[in-house]
Amino acid sequence: MKYNRLGRSGIKLSELSLGAWVTYGGQVGEDAAAKCMSKAFELGVNFFDNAEAYASGNAETVMGNVIKKLGWTRSDIVVSSKVFWGGDGPNDEGLSRKHVYEACRRSLKRLQLDYLDLFFCHRPDPSTPIEETVRAMDDLVHQGLILYWGTSEWSAADIMRAYSIARELGMTPPQMEQPQYNMLHRDRVEKEYLPLYREIGLGTTIWSPLASGLLTGKYNEGIPPGSRASLQGYEWIKESVITPQKVAKVRALEPISKELGCTMAQLALAWVRKNENVSTVITGATVPAQVEENIGSLQYLSALDDGKMRRIDEILGNRPDLGTGD
């Protein structure tokens, strides 16, 4: 396992990490989560990602209980949470100073931690001035409750605005973004954010590297029972992710994975990790064997040479035009 700096910051994250989205407090219970987290830590993972919205806070409770049960040294792990969707009240959603303040403290209580290493604005909030959110995050830094803050699924323009406001006011700027990035979803990470890597040293913690499981090939013949797309509340996966065109591309990628001797999931993870602007790739798992398979993808990085990357681009047909003529 290699450890990458989060953009231009000093903190280092394992190149693959483990997230709680969908699974913890939902698909799997505390015992299963403990086995997955223990296996991940054993294999070198140090970053564990969460959010107040995951399983309505239960995912944080499960993760907090597991961390306490396993007795990990706090300095050995990096833990995140996110703020935006916290409840049904008028001030339980968004990025107002009030909700940011309260959400952070509730997350810490559920996780049983004194501070968060990373704290993300889970989505942009057009109803709250960016300056208000920047000030709230800076307050949390100075209170010792978070170490770094960032965004998730923000536009490059809004990230740059938040960064500029923070610099102008002498406050802590956003350090990282958590975008969706995978073989089928590329423009934002590969094109829109490109100036931010150079200009402000933006780090990235990637979510959905497997396109909600589509890139594993498990939906090639339909939707199997018990899969994420079969869960209540995730109908959007069937409607917008598992399309005939995308499934056809996944099938066309299978010969490459067979040549490499890896699974489709490992090919997809290795492909994401090949991007030099990716700090860490967040994976999900319901059993330890999945953790081992995901981390096993790292051994295929060197095999993904320029020739194979070009073949993948030809199959996908979605490489962003960067205006460089290549």
C-alpha cells in the first residue's frame, strides 16, 4: 500500500480507502463492518470515509463502535464525515453556520471521536453564502474539531470562490474534493478540475469508482437479487446507471481484464488509481473477501500500460477533450 499526500497538504492517505456509503447501518451490521474494517486496516488502509446522511447517522454509529472495539491508535487512522443532509427540520439541511456547527458535533458524538481529520461539504448549497460556510469551517478548524475541510460534487468555480474567500479573509481554505470518478464518468475530474490541481493543490477522494457496481460486470445479464440496484431507495441506479449502452461498454472491457488476469472490478479500480490527480479511491465492501479483491487491484497498475489505456479509451469513447490536440 502506498500513501499519497492529499493534494498539497501534508496528511497522507492510503491509495485505496474504505467507505460506509450504503453498507454500514444498512446492508451490513456491526459485526460485518468490523471484519471489513479490520481486514482493510490489516492490508494498509488508513482512511475511513463516512457522512451524517449515510443510513441517517447509523453508519457513523457503526463505524465509531468498530473503531472503539478494535482499539486502533487515533494517529494511525484518518476519518472523515460530511455535512448537508442531517434531518427534516428547517435548519437540519444545507451549509449554514448553524447546521455545520451542529452536524460536526453530532458526527463526532456518533463516531466517538474528539476530532475529524477531514470534513466535507457534501453538496453545494445555493441558499447559503459561500463566505458563511467558509467562516463556519474555519471556526471548526480553530476549535480543534476538524483538521482539513473540503467539498463534494462542487463546481470548479465554487471551489475556487471558496478558496479565494478564505485566502482574502486569512482563513483555512478548502483542501480536497470528493467527486464521482470512474470509467463512465470522467469530465469533472479530468477536465473541469484540472486548473485546481495546479493552482491550489486540490486533493481528491474518489467515490463510486465502480459506477455503483456496474463496472464489476454483475449487471451484464440483468439485476441480481440483493445487489445495490435492487435496494429500495436506489431505483435511480436502474434508471440512470444501468443503461444498455453502458452495459455494452462493460462487456467490451472484459477481454482486457482477462488478459491482465484480474476481475472487472480490479480493472476499474486500477484505472481510476492511474490518474495522478487521484489522492485516494474510496471502495465499499460487505465482506472481507471484497476488501481483499479491491486492494488486489493495485498489483495491476503497472500492467495498465499506455497501450491498454488507449484500448480502454477507444472502448469507452468518452475521453475529455483537453484542447491539447491529442
